[in-house]
Amino acid sequence: MSNYKRIVVKVGSNVLTRPDGMPDVTRMSSLVDQIARLHSEGVQVILVSSGAVASGRGVLRSVGHLDSVSARQLFSAVGQVQLMNRYCDLFGEWGIVCGQVLTTKESLSTRRHYLNQRNCVEAMLAEGVIPIVNENDTISVSELMFTDNDELSGLLCTMMGADALIILSNIDGIYDGDPSESSSQVIRRVGVGQSLDQYIQTARSSRGRGGMGTKSRISQKVAAEGIEVIIANGTRPDILTDLVLGDGEVVCTRFEPAAKPTSGVKMWIAHSEGFAKGEVHLNEGASRAILESRAASILPVGVVRVEGDFERDDIVRIFDHRGVAIGVGRTSADSDTVRGMLGVRGAKPIVHYDYMYIETV
């Protein structure tokens, strides 16, 4: 039996597609077989699946003189249909219903939309439906896109209160050197707050938008919120069932979860940096209080300046006295009101502790 009741599984384009850009049907079938077995064991699985753009590119081949955003929208529109049809057929062989959830970064930018999407996925899981989630690239544009589906899966994992996030790539995990070198070894466990910067290569995957740098950053953030994260090789046979149901030690990188889980609101805020509408810059005293206690609100007396225009309840980035970004939070007032409060003692918090997420430094 699994120790996990609910997991999010993210599968990258390099796992799901052949070199020619067409879907790897054999691998998709294997993946579905494994998820079906987990489903039968009572594990709720949310699948974040890449592959739509790659599938569309493999079908259309050449699209003429389109800019990169238009080409991506076209490939996604064609490829997403093929991807979901294949999943529906494969899950149908097991008598399992799957459903499509397409989302955008902008659609998760408010707490109300965030909760609406969570309720939708909860309803699917309650009825035994496998949610298959992907970014809606047909309407996304560059500045509003998720970095990649790693970022989306991290947000979804915290939104749904999953026990674990499993990121399937085409290598065994994060290595302590160049993965192509025989002397390099997979880093098997990563502690909370442990830096991996020295091991991360900046190259992106050949078909996806992200790379191991994004995977590492998202994994550390999700683990810091009390959720285990695993990066493993999705091309290995039975990788999912071995990770979730197996007794043996699977070669992978595991990010150990923080002992104290983060609240649901703070989880949403932690993944909302891309939605920030402005900046709040602190003086040295306020910076020290925030970083040392992690239970202090941001008061007007501790703020030296505010950047950008924002409304009440918008997300803002928080900077310390050195100009270093240390977190994000939800404001209690609009930017004009906040500017008029700067330096005032005894005023209500600009960002309350309950609505603030500070990075582990």
C-alpha cells in the first residue's frame, strides 16, 4: 500500500514525445497503465502533462512565417486535441474516465479564481476522474506564461494539498556533475534549504521550456511548504509504481519536506510571485524583524518606498534594505494609500504576517 493518498505527477515533453515530435504512444500507454494501478490502490493522481505543443509541431511540420507566440498557439490547439484523445482511449481501456483542465497563469492570479479551480479538481477526484492538467497555450502569451509545467505542477500540488509531487524527466534526477560523465552521481536526498546551485546546469530541455534549474527551484519551494518532491526518470519502466508502491530504493532525487506544513493561503502566495503588481522596500530594522522572526507583519514605519501601482489584496514583492527580493505578500491597501502611510507609527500593517511568504535564506 502507498503512503501517499494524493499525488501530482508532472510528465515532461522529452518523456512523452519521440525525436520526430510525435507522441510516444508506447510510453504514454505505460504511464497510463501505472496510473491505473495507483488508481486501483486508492491513490488519487493528478497528471500534469506536457506534449501538446510538441504533438502539434509533429503533425503540422511547417506553418509558414508565424511569430513564436502564434506558432505556439497553433501547435497547442492541434496537439492538445491529439494528446487528450490518446489519454481518453488509454484510460478508457481500464474503465477510467479522465478530464481535461486547461489553465493560465492569469486565471490563478486571484484568490477567488484559485479556489474555483481547486474546487473543480476536487470534484473530479471525488468522482474518480483523473484530472489531466496543462497550460492553455492557445491563449497564453509570453509575459503571462508559466515558466513551464514544472511551475504549474508546483502550484497545483500546493493548491490541492498533495502528499507528494513527482516530476518525471528523461534523466534519473539532479547530478553532482555533468550527467553525461560516468563519474557523476545522482544526488539522492536534498534537505530543506540545501543549495544545489553548484550542480545545476542552465541548459533547457530540447522540447520543453524549462530545465533542471526550474525543477530544482520549484522542488525546493514545494518541499519547504511541507510536501515531498521527487525528480525521477520517466523513461524507466514502471517508474511510478516503483516510487509509490515499491519497497526497493529507486534511483532519483528526493527533496525532504519541511516538518511544519505551510497554510493554504501562504502556499498560494508563495507561488504568486509572477502575479506581483508592485514592490515594497524595507528599511534595515524591518528587514531584520521579518527575516529573523518570520512572524512579523510589515508596518508602514518599516517601509522606505513603494514601486508600481496596485490595488488592495494584490500581490507585491518584498525587498530588504539591500534591494534583495525576500518574499511576496498580499497588501491591505492600494499603492496610493500605502505611499501616504510610509513612516507612520501605529498604523495597520501594509502586509500582514498571515498573508506573507518569506523565502528560506
